[in-house]
Amino acid sequence: MAALYRVLSRTMPVAVRGSGLRAFSYQHIIVAKKGGQQNVGLIQLNRPKALNALCNDLMTEVNQALDSFERDAQIGAIVITGSEKAFAAGADIKEMQNRTFQDCYGGNFLAHWNVICSVKKPVIAAVNGYALGGGCELAMMCDIIYAGEKAQFGQPEILLGTIPGAGGTQRLTRAVGKSLAMEMVLTGDRISAQEAKEAGLVSKVFPVEKLVEEAVACGEKIANHSKLVVSMAKEAVNGSFELTLAEGTRLEKRLFHCTFATDDRKEGMTAFVEKRKANFTDH
Ligand code: CAA
């Protein structure tokens, strides 16, 4: 991760280093700050002719935008979305078509997709349309998934003679259980937004045109809390995917104790006792 950021910062124009997201010029994504206090970072995948297929350059840009939001003290949450037709139709099949085992294995193909899993700020996927293959996997790397009512989720790699390669077999199984995950991965069949909601893959479903504003509203709600403590809460929940119950509850306890080292914990409890709104400073 640190090494990747070193590479990214080496490849950024000197004038824009550390100067915020507006200085970047992106080809495949649109980046903006949203919300009343401009504290939600929005990344919109914007490769419409390829239904937002996740080519290497697009994912590199997503990583740059995530890095710039992660460094931006104003930003408290990030939303990733696509178009109404497609969140993302998967990894770029045309880019993969002629790849060999040797260059996939030797070059650790798709390793840079994992950057999103190291972001400390909460990331919300707002999924309209197709979230297939790598698109579904990208959504599942986010912390919360909201779906538009016409969204479709699937892992159709089996139809291409391959299998999910960006966490699909693992994260989908944890999210929806073995039977449905197996069915989706082995048949390539898609599920609707409503089925995804019933299975626990997404937390809420909205009308298509309301989706992004609802995701931003969720981001604003999160961003108004202590950013420091939000990151601790995220770390604790994510621990449940990696650790035994004993290890996970120990991590949680330690992070809970850590909140007592912050000004924001003191302010939150004092504000409650004084019957006023807390004024968090992220310290
Ligand atoms: N990669 C590259 N290009 C893609 C693409 C992809 N994953 N998905 C769509 N496109 C391109 C199409 O080739 C087409 O481009 P041209 O006009 O130049 O031919 C354009 O986007 C529009 O696509 P369609 O004409 O196919 O649109 P449609 O509305 O008829 O169908 C669809 C939409 C059902 C999503 C269909 O495009 C489709 O099945 N796409 C592939 C989905 C898929 O298999 N995803 C998994 C990829 S593998 C992967 O992701 C591996 C991993 O785990 C990381």
C-alpha cells in the first residue's frame, strides 16, 4: 500500500501533489465533493461505451481518487457509483483476452484493485444497473452497498471460462451464504436488487434517480461523526471478516478503549450529559 502510494505520487504532476483532487485530470472517472459541507467524496465511473468495464487505467484513477480523498481532512466518507445503466460490467474482457498465465501470475494481475480495502474512511457503493464480475466485486469491497431498484448483481466469469478473481468467491459467500453464492458463481445467473437486499448483499434499495443522493446523504451522516472514531468503528467491523470471535472481540475492546484517548469521545459524552449537539473535531 505505502509502496503503491509512493508510485502514485511519483507519477503525479509535481504541481498537484498534495494539493487536492481538483488538480487531477481523469479520463475514466468523474470526481467531486458532495453534501452541504462538501464532506462526501464522489467517484463516478465514467466509461459509458464499455459499460464502465474496469480497465487498468480506470482502476488506477480510482486508486488516485481514493488516495486524494483519504488525505483530504474535509472528507468523511466516499461514494462510488457508475451510470444508471451500469455500475460496472466487470473487468475489461478485451484487455484480458490475450493475457497469459505467466503475465497474470508474474505481474500479480489485479493486485492493485485491493487498494480500496485499505482505505480508512467509509466507502459506499451506489449501484445502478449492472454490477457484474469485477463490478460486483468492486461493490463488495466497499463498506455499504445501496442499490437502485433496477440493479443486477452477478458473477458471470464462468461463462467466460474463468472464475471471479477480485474476491467474488469469498466476499459474496460471506454476504449471501454458500448456496446462493455457489449458484451465482457456478451458473453465472444474476440476481435483482430486491433479491440482493433479501440476501443481505445490499442494505437499502432506492428508485434509480434517488440512489446517488441517498448514498451521499448516508455519507454525510457518517461524515458528521468523529472521523477518527468512524475509522475505528470500520476497523472493528472489518475485523469480523478476518478474526475468530475471541480475537475480534479483543480487537473491538482495544479500539473501544482507544476512543477514550480521543477528544471526540469526551466531547460526545459531555454533549449528551449537557443535552447539546456534539461538536467533533476529529481529535
Ligand atoms: N469488458 C469489456 N467490454 C465490455 C464489458 C467488459 N466486461 N462489458 C461490456 N463491454 C462492452 C461491450 O463489448 C460493448 O462494446 P462494443 O460496443 O465495442 O462492442 C459495450 O460494452 C456494450 O456492451 P453490450 O453490447 O454487450 O451491451 P448489452 O446491453 O447488450 O449487454 C451486458 C450488457 C449484459 C453487461 C454485457 O455487456 C455483458 O455480458 N458484459 C460482460 C459481463 C461480464 O462477463 N463480466 C465479467 C468480466 S470478467 C471479470 O470481471 C473477472 C474478475 O473477477 C475480476
